[in-house]
Amino acid sequence: MKALIIERQAVKQNIAVVRERAGRAAIYAALTGDAGGAGLVDMARLLRDEGIGRFAVSEAADAAALRKAGFVDEEILMLRSTADREELEQLVDVNAVCTIGSIDAGLALNGLAESRSTVAEAHIQVDTGLGFGGFLCTEPEKVLSAYRNLPNVAISGIYTQLHSVKADGKDAAAQIQSFQTLLEAIRSAGFETGTVHAAGSFALLHYDDALLDAVRAGSVLLGRCRRTKGDGLQRVGYGEASLEEVRWLPAGHTVGSEQPVTLKRPTRVGVLPVGYQNGFGVARVRDPGFWAAIRRWLRGRRISVRIDGQKVKVIGRIGAMETLLDVTDMKCSSGDLVHFDIDPMYARGFVREYR
């Protein structure tokens, strides 16, 4: 059996780091992508036990799943603007906070709420340069029209998503300023912005100016975001599988398929029934540029696993469904457990287990 292990204590440590960085800001746990592969409901329960009561999702079905799992009083924010009637009905049915990122989305939500003789709650989404959705900062009148012309929508917040390549934050400063200018325009027109949030995981760790009324913690909860030295985070998620076979191969024998490796000595080879189709060795690509590509290539050449606490090197490239290990200098046999790092976001074919 192949298992994906989520370590509770590591998640708790990361929550503590988030709390310290967030200060007085409220924390939304961003559970998009099945909580980054850690399991939507299981992760939400762990977070609730640690005192987090605000959650953000990107699918109406996820909001419904949380309500069904007993998250009755917690705030659930839909982090995606939609004008789709079916999705909006699902969101309103479970009392989720919707997102309005366009005039069409606002009118669709208002029309639904009006037809039900109710008021729907929503946050305004603002595009400060990412491009995936939201009102443009340069079009404040469109944002103000949402405040003026949607009587059946209670706007309780406004947010943007900051993006950056540089760790020093210089390329995000202009985005923060544009967002602040829009906020000032809204307030000057006599409207309250409600909860204001701009920081996702990366901005939370790097930009003090982005720590507004609330923050959205996603990949940081798993320690799988862009990191800084000494940030206190722990990487969450490792794989556990049994050796499928152990055998000796002679010097000169080739192993692997895409780029075969010729063995320089008689080698005892262990076969791990896990490959890149399972997500082993798959990493999130964030850093652009030539030298970043070189660093990723070097990390790929150093991939290893552990058997009985001992470090074991991977031979050649990771295969699609199997990976070869050099176990020449250690005692092991088929059936022994192998532990290896794996990003929960890409893990496939594993039984998830919280420990």
C-alpha cells in the first residue's frame, strides 16, 4: 500500500508561524485544490481545532462539502467570481460569501437573491495585475456601481491577489499602492470596504504592507510556498511505500528508459513502486530564469529516499510508475518501508493518512 502522510504537528507549527506573521489580521485558511492535496475536510477540521474559523474555497461544491461535514457557523468565502446561476444557487444555499469580480457577476448574484427575497453576502475582487479576474483598479466607477446598484447584496469585504517574482517585494509595491488608491476612492464615495485582504501565502511571509484586515493562508500551511531561510515553517507531506523487489545487477548493465544509466559496478537495486505519475519528484515551478532552472536541475539529481532512517540515492531518472534505488551498501529486502518527500498537491494513487 502507498500512503501519503500528513503530519499534524508540522501543520500546527506552520499555523503558529502564520499567526505570528499575521498579527492582528484575521486568517482565512485557503483550502483550494482539496487543501493543496491534504484533504479538504480533514485539513479544515485540524485547522478548526487550532482556532481558525474562516475558510476560502474555489469551488461551490467545496463550500457545500464543508457545510455537510459540520462547518455550520464558520465563514466560507468563495475565492472566485462567477455569474453561473447553478453555482450561485449552491453558494447561497449554504450561506457562503460569494465573490463579485465583474458587473455581470454582481447582477447575477443580486438577481438570485432578489428572487429568493433575501440578501446575499459577497466580497469584491480586484485585479491588480494577475489577470485571472476582478475589477481593474483603474476602473473605480465599475466597483462603485456594485456598491450603489446591488440592493440584495451585502458587500462585506474586498480583496486582491498580489503577485511577485522578487523576494524584496519591490515589484508588488505598485500593486499594493493601486489597491490602496481604489480603497480610498470607495471610502471617499461614502461606502465601507468591510474586511480588506491582499496577502496570500507568499505576501504573508514577505510583505508587511500587505498585512491588512485579513490574510489568506494556503500553501504556507503545508510549508510548500516560496520560503525564506529561518522562517520556521515545516514541509508537510511524505510518502510511504514498500520495496517491490531487490535484486543484483552486474556492472555494465543499463537501467532506466528515458535516459538509461550504465552501472559502473555490481549494484544491488531496490524497486520502489512509485514514479512521477504518482507525483514523486514533481515540484512546483516558481522561480524563473536560467540560474533558477540550473538549481532545479541540480535538486533533481540529488533526489533520495530513506529506508530504516538511512539515506538512499535514486538511480538515474524517476520512472513513470517505478523508481530504482541503489541499496548496495545497506541491509534491506522486499517489503521494507521506504519514506520519501512528496508534495500532496501532486500525490496520486496514495491513501491519505493524518498522523
